[in-house]
Amino acid sequence: MKKLSNFKNNLSKNLQWQNFLPQFFLLLFFCLLIFYFTRNAQINLLARNITSGFDFLSTNSGFDVQFSLIPYDGSFSFGRAYLVGLLNTLLVSFFGIIFASILGFIIGISRLSENLLLSKLSLFYVELFRNLPLILQIFFWYFVVLRNLPSTEKSLILLNFLIINVQGFYFPKFIFTNFPFVLYGIIFAILTIFLVKYYSNKMFYNTGKYLPVFKLSLVFLILFPLIFSFLGNVGLKFEQAKLIQNFGIFNYVGGVKLVPEFLALLFALSLYTSAFIAENVRAGILSISKGQKEAAKSIGLNNSLSLKLIIIPQALRVIIPPTTNQYLNLVKNSSLAAGIGYPDLTSVFAGTSLSQTGKAIEIIFIVMMTYLSISLFISLILNWYNKKIAFISK
Amino acid sequence: MKIKNLINWSKQNLFSSVFNSLISLFCIYLIIISLPPFIDWAFLSATFEGKLKTDCKTSGACWVFVKVWFEKFMYGFYPVENIWRINLSFLILILSIAASFFVKDKFKIYILFFLIFIFPIIAFILIHGSFGMQIVESREWGGLALTFILAIFGIIFSFPLGVLLALGRRSELPVIKYFSICFIEFWRGIPLITVLFAAAVMFPLLLPADTYVDKTLRIAIGIAIFESAYIAEVVRGGLQSLSKGQYDAAKSLGMGYWKMNIFIILPQAIKTVIPGIANTFIALLKDTPLIVLVGMAEILGMINLAKANPYWLGMAVEGYVFAAAIFWVVSYFLSSYSQKLENKYSTEKK
């Protein structure tokens, strides 16, 4: 008896029951829940004659998608379909992020404009787009705007470059010959820029003067690829989409075609996210006290230098973390493509593939894990950046 | 005299420099090409009277469409004779929120208690039906009412879980801490639509074959769990803003973990994050229409249904503009209210 109480005392000292028990029960509960779900899933799948596992990824999918960056049709595997969806998600997210950033930056600056009309208009823009559900905006662009564009025969042709009709937007395709030389030019330009930057820094420490690195870089980036393409005999041809009549139906063939589903999603995502980014930009610029500007002036910095060295670095510190969050939201929101049938990850994989195979658990798991990886990757970059700027602030 | 003032004012604000004038002219141009056509379409040459599509003879909007389908947009396929039950539950909600503005701070906690614990039961009994009222299965719920029901259910039920997760994330016990972190980051890292798909098609596979959980309930639970991760992060912000002295003071009074959190820490933390919770709710309200993608008869689903009706083809614009107007008004006023709260609390702190 005495031994037992001793044992208990020892345990409570070593393990601290008070701390141990809740953790133990949480683990136990979690494991039991998982066990319960797996057991039920096994029974249910057996009853429905569905095998579990990821073998289906290598079997033929048997369905087609209307927009793909890589060659794909029904004879390819479900794994390939996953890749098609993932690439489409990344494509619309990439362009969405670029457009949303540009628009958001412009609107955010306009919000602070001294011109009353401009600042009020930007305010209207922000309030309009951020207070409407994104899915409604996507429906609006898709069903109302893009569906009411002129038919193929009456296409709008802008500057002989962009063709707009109800089937989508057509751009000419750029066809290069000897394309690698352009890449060599870009690589050479980047190397030169590093060299110039190095010399500029050295000069700055020795003499206090420095070279206009940014302007020089721009010049190099344009000049060297041009020189290289001239030397390497690089040719560039435009392949414009052509109107072809087939069995009495007009159709554009060739060129680069952007389907209306992609455009509707891109427009809605860019406008919606830009409204939030605009607010971040505004808050970032407002966060810098007037004293900073005056201090910059008083140590003799001119306007552009004070912007470059004082204002923008500090504003960016406030702007970038919430804006990265908005980028993350944009990637996640691109899954709303399922509403209009743009073949993104969710709609190709969690939609079509799921209904074809019936493997709900595996497919939902893959889709969730994919989005989770993208999110974690972006937050990792954000954390790295936050640490970097935190170091500077000390 | 007034005109002179106006000219002076515009000279100072709009045409102070060449660049400024160009911007102003551009803005005026934008307004002229967009505003008058919209007003003309929506009001001046719109049709308000009538019962059929053929009554719309003018070039403007055909609001007859919205008028005829109004009940469907608002309540979905909910039986018409029972709509008063939905209205009554929303009336109770609005009245109890309105009452919280007028009563003393001491009673506000009771209203909060009522909203979290008692109101959901009353609303469920009213909307679903019981005690001799005709039972309306949840698959008949729809329209804007369903959007609001799910959003409000989501925020109310995510709140307790979110608070627990926030406490868990700050806990010193490693298992609980890392479990909370993983849970929160998992739900925050995936889009809501995958949660809805999981609730709609995957979740039934994980339950015993003979149990049937209603689809609306599954989706509501999915939304609540999803939202709890966001609430947890908001509440964590509030917990972090408290000074360590509060914890020390509570401990020195001999309070245990739960007593300290319930009576000292959480009341202060939650008070500071009320605007954050309001913002989370607004975001949720804008996300809830997504349920249309898993086949719920939500307002956008009803509009999609109505515009595909052979007698009402080509009415998509009116439907979407109507839904947009409702969502915009609700979301705008809620967010300006939460901004007001934010200002109020931030001045109180100072």
C-alpha cells in the first residue's frame, strides 16, 4: 500500500498528471476518431464495391477538358488530369496576382490623391468590389458580360491584335526562331547588372558617389537581348487567329485563345483582390509619419531619394504582410472556378474526376493537401520576409 | 455668390495643376459614360409593373422578374404559408441585437448568452417546425434565408471551438499546443469550397452506413469548423494584447487555469476583438453563397434556376443586380459598423 502511494507520488512528480491527462485524452480522442472514420469508410466502400487507394491515378480518365496548358485528352491518366487542373489554378492565380497588384497599387495611391474626384472614385471602387461576394462577381462577368459579347462573325477586332467575341479573346501567337539567343541575352544582362551593382557599391564606399544602377539595369535588360537576337538571327512572327467557315459555322482557328471561363475568373479575382490590396497600400503609406519625410529632407535627400530610401522601404514593411495574405486568398479563391466550369484543380479533380471514379476520400485528400502545400509555401516565404525586415528595423 | 464659391472650390481641388486637371477630366469622363446609362437602365426606362416577361416593353431593366420571383429568391422552396416562421426568427435576432444597444453593459452579457445558447434552439424550432407546427425538412430551405441561416449558425457554433483553439494554441502543454496549431493552419490553408465538397460527398462515407446526417447540417458543421480556425486567430490576437500582469494577478488570487481564463482573461480579450469577429462574420457572409456550388438552393442558385426558366430567359442581369444590391447593403453597413466599433475601442484603450 505504501509502495503504491510512493509510486503515485513519483509519477505525479515525474509526469505531472495534471498536465499529462488532458494531453493524453486529446490524443486518445483523436486516434479513436480517426479509427472510427477509417473503420466506417472501409465498411462503406466494401458495400459499394469501391476499392481504395491511389491506383486510379494511372488509369485512363476518359474525359476531356476545354482548356489545358499541356497536351491532354480522355486517353491520358487521372494523374495527368490532376496536373492539368493544378497548372490551370497556378496560371489564373499568377495573372490574377499580377493584375490585382497593379490595380491595387494604382487605386491605393489614388485613394490618397489630393484630387477629391479621384479619391472619391477610388473609394467607390474599393467599397463596390470588396463588399460583393466573389462568386456573384464571377457569375456576373461570366453570364452577363462575356456571354453578351458579339458573335463570332461580328467579332470586335482591336488594332488587328486582339479579337474579342463570345467564344473568348484571341491574341496572336509569338513564334520565335532561334529563341535561346534571347535567353542568353537576358542572362548576360543579369550578370552585367550584378557586376555594375558591385562596382557601384565599391565606388560608394570609396568616393561617396554611385552609379544609377536601376536605370542602367533597365537599359541592359532591353539592350542585350536585342543585340543577342540580332547576332543570333532571331526571327519573330505573329500568327494571327484566322476566321474559318466550316459547314456554315464561323470559327477562329490558331493564335492564342483565352476561354471566357478563364477571363471571367481572372477579371473577378483581380478586381476583388485589388480592392483589398488598395486598402493595404493606403494603410501602408498613411502609416509613415510626417516626421520621416521632414527628417529625410533635413538631411538633404531630394524627393526621389527620400521616397526610395525612407518612405517606400517603411511603407512596404506595412504593406507586404497583409498583401501576401491577399495573394494567398486569391489562390484559394481561384477554386471558385468550379462555379463556371473553368478546369482548375477543384473543378477537374474534386468535380469531374470524383464523379467519374467515386473515390471521394482520396481525391478530396489530394486536393486539400495541394492547396495546403501552396498556402504553407506562401506563408513560409512571408515568414522569411518578416524575419528579414524585423532584422533591419533593429 | 454660391457659383463663385463652387468655381473657387473646384479650382483648388480639381484643377490646381495641369496634371490634376487631366485627372479630373478623366474622372468626369468615366462618370459620364457609366452613371447616366446605368440610372436610365435601372430606373428611368425600367419596368416595375406587370406579371409576365412580355410586360417589359422598354429597353431598361425588367424588375418584374425580381418581383415575380421575390419569394423564391428570399426563401427558396420553403412553404409559402410558413414563411412567417422564418421572418419571426430573424425578427427575434434583429430585436435582440438592437436591444443590446439600449441596455446597460451589465445586461449585454445576458443578451450574448441568449444569442449563443437559446436563440439557435428557438430559431431551429421555428424554422424546422415542431410542437404541432408543420415540419419543413431542411432540403426545402433556400434563398437568401438559407445563406443567412448558415452564416449565423457558422459564426455562433464556431465561436466556442475557436476560443478553445485560441487557448490551446497558447497552452504550455506541447500536445495541445501543436494539435491546435496544426488544426488551425490546416483549415486556414484550404479553400472553403473543398470543405463544402468534403461535407457533401466525403463525410457520409466516414459515418456508419445506417446513420443519415442531413446535407444542410453537414454543410453547416463544415462551415462552423472551417470558421473556428479564423475565430481562433482573431481571439488569439486579443489574448496577445493582454498584459502579463492580468495572468499574474489572477494566479495570485489563487485562480486555476479555467477560472482565470473564464473570469479574467477571456472577457477582456474578447471585448477587444469584437470588431475582428464582426469582420470574420462579414467575410463568412460573403463566402456562404458558395454553397450554391454543392447544389444548395441558395439565392444565387434560385437566380440561376429562374433565369433558365423558359418564360424568363435573358433576365440574368436583373437577378444578379438584385442579389448584388442586397449583399452590398448588408456587407457595407456591417463593415462600417465594425469600423465604428474599432474606433470606439481603440480610443477607449488610449
